[in-house]
Amino acid sequence: MSVTATFEPGRVSSAPGMAAALTLRLHNEASTNEVVKLRAVGELAKQTVVQSETVYLDPDETFEVPVIIDVGAALVAGPHSSTIEVLNGDGMISVAADATIEVVETVGYVVSLLPEHSRSATAGRHKLMVTNTGNTPVVAELTPESTDEVGFELATQVVNVYPGDAAKVELRVIPPDRFWNGPSRDFGFTVHALMSDGGTDDLHGTFEQGPRLRPWLVPALVGAGLALLLGTLAWFALIKPWIEDSAQDAATEALDDVRDELRDRTEELEAAAAEARALPLGQPADLRLSVAPAPGSSASETFAVSADRVLSVTDVVFQNPSGAVGRVALLRDGQVLLESELANFRDLDAHFVAPFQFEGPSTIELRVDCTAAGPSETTCDVAATIVGFVDQSR
């Protein structure tokens, strides 16, 4: 196959979150028609949309196919390669075209403190979240400080975040001492974030230290004991006997429902089996119709169903082994039942829940309109295998 492929232009620039538009130029240098398929591969294959995946080329014809590449917001800055492979009729790669997408560098990030307010008797627990919303790595240097007498435990002071990722850094705020009872104490603090692009961000938070012994703890324990005692008495005196009686009634009712359901289901199955026995399709049968018209012509083959027979077709398999181009149709008494484009398949099977009925006298016809023969062939060799059941006419 003598088909060339090039991108126009071969190199473009695009900002993250935008779409890059290219044109794939195909040229047929041969003296015969060519049918090619296009496939995107490489690192940008999932973001590439080709407007036409199958292209028909006349001799010495040039055809331009629009190609759109979605440049994701998190795609790393720098050059990225987009490749389109051109496949011949046998599915083999004949040529490939490459283009370079230069992604423009953008810096973006969000720094946050979660939660801003913590409460504990021992230590405040927070998380520093650094989210990279750009397409270049960012480095954040984190420094906590406070005017109160508190200490800090930071998992790491410097964090490197790649595009599209987020980093969490654990932060513990440690009070100077602990106490058993009394009012709560508030400790304010600030975390300074110095970013690699020179930007800064100040995150403010509060740690509320409470007493180790809560004032409601003793009344709660007394109330829980009384509730447990009353619940035990109520269980043995009232709830347990009522549950046992209700369970016995529910079990009896459920058993009756199951028996009724099983009886109804058995009757349905018996009726379905009787209906299936009363509606046979007949004996299995099959036949094959084949034609081989020349390019630019049509041909058909017909099978006649006799007057005393009924043919029920449940399966049809069209065969196009040579890769011919054209149309194929299956007809009943001259009326089209199935029709398909030959270029779409080599083997195409169809299976029916409700079969096609051919009550004799009737005909089954395979008709082929040949546009172009397959590679190294002079005719469109097409066939159909038909499977079903034959019964006597009623």
C-alpha cells in the first residue's frame, strides 16, 4: 500500500485545559483504490479524537482528517508526542504520522488547614493540605508558630507536590501541660507556607484544650447504670414474652406464604412446559448461499421453501473473508430482512429470540452489490450460512 501520512502543522503549543487542533493529511500514491483505518497510539492516545477512523482513497487522492487533542489541566508542561497509525485492509501498520504538542507551563496550588479548630484534652490534631492545580511541580516549606506557649510536631517541613496530586502533612499542637478539671483554654497558632514560586500563604488555626475529666461524666455513669437496671427488668417482665409470641405468629404466617408461593410456582412451570411441548419448531436444518459478483455489478442466489414446509431461521452468519467493499442483503420473497455494509466486517453473525418465518411457497435470497473486491481478488466473494428448523406446514 502506497499511502503517506503527515501532520499539519507538525508542532503546536497549547495551554492546559485547552484543545489542540491538527490536520492529518493522507495521500494515495498508488494507481488503485485504498481503504485505510486510523488509530491513535502513544501517551496522548486517550485524549486524541480522530474525526474519521476509516478513509477511502482514490488513486492520487489527498484527504485531510481533522484531529483534536484534549490537553488536560494536569498534563505536565513540556513537549508531548501524538502518533496516528495508518492500517491497511489486513490490519497491518503501513505508515505512522507524529506531531509534537508543546504544553505551556502554568503554576497553581491551594494550601489549606483542616480543621481550623480542634478540641482535645491532650493535643490538637490538624492536617495541612497542599493541592497542585497547575502542570508543574511545586514545593511548599511549612513553618508553624504561635504567641502562646505551645509546641508543634510537624511530619515534614518541606513537601514536593506533582501536577494533579495533593499532599497531606500531619500537625500536632502540644499544650504546655494537662489539667483534670476547670474551664477550657484556647491556643491560637499560624502556619506560614512559602511556595517555590515565591508566593506565601498564612493559615490560622485554634486548639481548644479541655479538662481530662468532663463535668458530665459522673452523672452520665449514674444514668447509664439506672437505665441498664430498668432495661433488664423490662426485658424479662414485658419485652421477652411479647417477642416470643410475635415470633411464633410470624413463623406460622411465613410458612403458609411459602407453601402458597411454591404451589403457584409449580403450576406456572408445568403450564410453561406444556406450552413448550405444544409449540415445536421442527427438525434442525441449515443451508449456505454464496455469490461472487465483479466490482460494479450485483449477484444473488435463491433458495426455495416448498409449499408443504415452514422454515424458522434462528441464526444467520454473513461471511466476507476477502475484505470486499459493497452491500449485502438477505431477502424474503423479494423483501429485505437484513442489510449491512461489507466494509464493516469479515464475519457478522445474527441470532434471534423470535425466528424469521418462511412459510412455503417462499424464497430466501442472498443479494450482493459489489463496489470493490478485496486485496488480490477480482470478485466480491460473499456468503451466508443460515441455521434454523423445518416443520410441516399447518
